[in-house]
Amino acid sequence: MYTIRPEKIDEYIVIKDINDLAFGGEGEGKLVEAIRNSDHFIPELSLVAEDENGRVIGHILFSTIHIETTTGELVPTLGLAPMAVLPEYQNKGIGSLLVKSGLERAKDLGYAHVAVLGHPNFYPKFGFVPSVQYEIESPFPVPAEVFMVQELVEGSLKGLRGKVVYPPAFSAVS
């Protein structure tokens, strides 16, 4: 049994370690820290997974990013990044629980859509589709199937053609 809940301040080091171990480097751990120290951080959407013994074993973060439309308007959206689970707990459904819970909480908080750069065989299970289906471009040169979006409010991406813009904190990932 796993519990999904908001992170606590005294878990910051554990969360950094989870990201570093899951990704095999320090980039995502630095990203989490940089986002926490920015105006784009949403404390209610920095979630951890706990095992039955209360050990934090996973983390997911949603933060504010923007879609710059073809008319130059900046439309706030959410960026899902990063999502990490300790290697010994991977492939047990914990990442899926984090994503589902995070999306539900984001919708409950009134957010309309989410973007993610992620595995094309994982995120579509939760309703993500390639962003190009909405004429929304990735800010990175990546294959179209790995940059995805999801409407949390039906129709909220319709007509928002443009390009996703990430805040400076995202340059922490090396």
C-alpha cells in the first residue's frame, strides 16, 4: 500500500536523492530545487509516494510554465517534471499513482492543462497526447511523440497554437 501526499520541508534531501538515483545524475534533483526557489513552484503539486513504513520512495512535481501563442500571449499551464521513483521500487505502479494523483489534484486546483516531456509508452495511459495534435510546439528539438499535453478541462487547448516556454529553473537540468 502506498500513500501519495504533498512533500514536507524536511524531505527535500530525500527527494533530491530519489531524483538523482532514478535519473542516474544530479540534473533532476537540481531542477526540483531550482523550481522550489522560483515563483513557478506550487507546493500542493510537489507530491511524494510513501510505502507502508512511511519511507518516501517517489516524487512528482508540477509547476507553472507557459504556452506562448502565435499572437504572443503567454497562457499559463503546468509542466510535469520531474517524476522519479527509487530504482528498487520501479515497475510497481508507484509512478502511475503519482501521475494520477497529481493530475487529479491539478484539476481540483483549477488548472486547465499540462505538458510533459516523457516516455511515449507511459504518459498516454493517463490521457497525454503529442502536443502537435494541438499545434503546440516543444521548446526542445525532440521527436513529436515525446512532448505531450493533456487537457484537464475539456476544450481548454483548442485554438492555443504556439510554443511551450519553460522558466529559467529548467536550465538546471544538465
